[in-house]
Amino acid sequence: MAEVVLETHNLTKEFIRRKGLSSPRNPFERTLFAAVKNINLKVQSGEIFGLLGPNGAGKTTLTKMLCTLILPSSGSATVCGYDLARQQGKVKSKIALISSEERSFYWRLTGRQNLDFFAALHGLSKEVANQRIEEVLEVVDMTAAADRRFQEYSTGMKQRMGLARGLLADPELFFMDEPTKGLDPIATWQLHEFIRNKLAAAGKTVIVATHHLAEAEQICDRVGIMYGGEMRTSGPVKDLTGDASLADFFRDLVEQTMVESTET
Amino acid sequence: MLTLRKPLAFLKKDFLMEVSYRFSFVLQFASIFFSVVMFYFVAKLVGDAPSVQSSLSEYGGNYFSFVLIGIAFSNFLSVGLGSFSTNIRSEQMIGTLEAMLVTPTRLSNIVLSSSQWSFAFTSLRVGVYLLIGGLFFGVSFSGAAILPALLALILTVVAFSSLGIISASFIMVFKRGDPIAFALSTSSTLLGGVYYPISILPDWLQGLSYLFPITYSLRAIRLSLLQGAGFSEVGGDLVSLVIFSLITLPISLVCFRYAVSRAKRDGSLAYY
């Protein structure tokens, strides 16, 4: 049985919402908003796991918690064998976060200079970093453009640099948050191929947060569907949907959930 | 060398970013020259007055030399107070802070290393101030005691940086409107002896001057560079700076830890 790379127990995140000036009578009144509620999840080594849900379902919040960027309100998790709350440094050494956020690079620096900087933050020595940078640039086919400024790259090239940065420290677990946002169909297809043939084939685990159901159907071994901060269901796509498409299954699930919410 | 790798990486990154804006980079040195010229002519206007020379007798009586050191080294005040919060806010706005936080590098290292370039560049600017003053406007540093001045400078950086870290903690939680840097910067400039000796202030304001580390810092540096004062003459000022640092440094670390924890709980680390 494959090793469990990620396991969560009732992982929850509540944010405080203050009414402020929108409620002049009670500006200091606070309410708790549960963005993520009691998530129990297991992901095995080598899996491509899809985290699905509409906007506001809690996918990004869950992803950020698992990347140590947000502290959980309650619950626990282990990532690559390390406790999320107590061993954050060790967790970070085993993961990579790849988002569609173009702004996470220094646009005035070249691709190579950016990678060199982040390689240092990962603790790679100069010699190892230089070698690794060449390797990852080749993997994402960015060697020729590496010495151009990041601001000159197309959207697809910027996304490939994001992948290159994620590969630098050779992590075990990749978190991808809406990785194909803004990409054209060819770039999207290339990214899917990369996830399947380079990452999964190498035994890496990938968790993809997306609301593109077709994408999840194409590349994911299992999916988990979030709505209203909760994990409504999870499992292999075919086991969940049967003969229906994932889109139909998802729509039915969301409608059912909305009806249940109205009744309660 | 691995332990220096991260700080050097920040330094290299910030240097490359700075020089990528070539015109701005050159313009900064031009502004130094114009600033020095301006104060040279102000000194020509007022410097020969007996009252001025009397007030500055401790420092050799020359107003231009006095104010040159004030405007040069007060740059460290601005950088110390503002660089930590400015750099964090800059990384938040550029969008790179989250990418850095996902690496195994601790936030404290990120904050401290992000300010290295600011201090390094400020040291270069100060050097240019003193070079222009010495080469073109007759300021003499021939009898300067370098080691006491250097120690005073190091202690100054530590003292201001502690305040700067408290300021950065404020920015991390509230995102804008840091009252600490503004209040300290304006008060220090007004009362700390940057443009005029504190002896000309009313007695009650002079008392307030001694609450600010820049007062001790500028006095020690001026006495060392202009009068060749040694450790024994500036020892009192150096001890004051040490005491100030011993009080503010632990407070700054506590504030910073709370701010990081609060921002992580709020999920607002990368927001601005």
C-alpha cells in the first residue's frame, strides 16, 4: 500500500469578520466565518489529487493551510510525515506551491536570477543551485529564455518558470492552485502532460486545486469536492460519477447541498 | 558559506533590482550633491555668527561640518526605522512574500535580510556625503577616530533597527498607517541634533532629546570624526546606545513574533 503523504484530521479555519462601518450601531461586533470545516483527507504518494469546488469553497484556504501560510483554527495535519503545526520548517522543505500568480516573481530580474534567489531560500548551495537551475530550465524548456527579464515572458512562460521554481528543491509534494488560469489550450495541455508524465511518473504527489472539472477529469486519480468549506465527497472520479460526467455529478451535488442548506 | 548564502542572495537580488532602474540609481547620488551644496551655502550664511560658533564649540565651531554629519548619518535613522516595514510591504505588493514564505527560510530571516541592501546602500550614501564634503567643501577628517565612530554607528543601527522591527510588526498586522516610524522619525529629526545642536533648544525640550538614540549617536559620531574623540570621551554615549538597544531589542522580537502569529491566524501575511 502506498505511503500516505498528506493526512488531515478535522482541519478547520475560522476567520473573524468585523462589521465595521457597514453596521454603524455595532461596528465592533464580530462573527466567525468558517472558510474550511472539519476536513479529513488522505492523499497517497504518487497520486494526483484534485481539489474541486466553486469559487469560495475553501480550496485556496485549505491549500494555504497545508503550505503553512495560514494557521489552522483547529484540527491537525501531517505533511510528508511532519506535523503541520509543530514542524513547519520540515514541511516546507518537502513541498512546493505553484500558483497562477505571476506576481510571485521579480519582474525586473531574469528568469535565471529569480531561480538563483529562490534556490538560496531553499538552502541550496551555489554549486548545487547552479546545476539544479540548469536541470529545471531544461525540464520546462526555458533554457533559451532564462536570461531574459521575467517581465518579457508570455503567460505560458511565466507559468513554466513557476514550475521550474517548484522543482528546484525536488519536493515530494506539489500544491497547485488554479495552475491553468490564464493559459491557452496548448499551454494547458502541456501543463497536464507535465503533471502526468514528469511529476506523477517520477512518483511525486500533486494536489491540484481547480474549478475546471474537465481538467480534473483528465489528470486526477482522485478528486475531493469542496462546497461551503466542507469536503462533500471524495474518491476516484469514475467511482463517484459512474456513467455521468464529472460536470453533471458536480452540479447535482451542489444543487443537493444548496437544498439541504435551505432546509436547515 | 551556506549560512551566508541566504543573506548574500537577498543582497544580490536587491542590488540587481536597484541598478535595473539606472536613472533612479544615478539620480540618488545627484540629490546628495545638491543637498550638500545647499547646506554649504546655508552654513556660509549663518556659520560665522558668534552664537553659532559658540553653540558648536564642542564640535570645533564649524556649522557645515556639523550639519554634514547630521544629514549624512540621519539617513541611518530613516533606514533603520523604515526599511523593515517598507521592504515587507514592498514584497507584499509585488506578490513575492508568499513565495518566500513557502520556502524553509524563516520570516525573521526574510525581514532582516531584506533590509541589508538598504543599510549597505545607506552606508555608500553616507560615504559619498563625507567624500563630497571633504573633497569639495573643505571638511577635514584628518584627526578622525574611526573605531569609536564605527562602534557608535553599529550601535545606532541596532537601536534604530529594533524600532524598525516594531514598526514592521505594526505594518504586518494593520497593513498601513504605522504611527511609530512617523512619530520617531519626526521627533528624532526635530530634537536629535540633526540640523542644530540640542543646546539651543529650551531646557524642557533638551530633556526630551535624551529619549532618542539619535541624540547620542550623532554626538558620538561628530566628536569622533571632527574632534578625534576616543572611547573614553564618547563612552557615555555608547553606553546609552547599548542600554537603549538592550531595552528595545527584546521588545521588538516579542512584537514581531506576535505580529507573525496574528497575521498567520488572520491569513493576511501576504495582504497589504
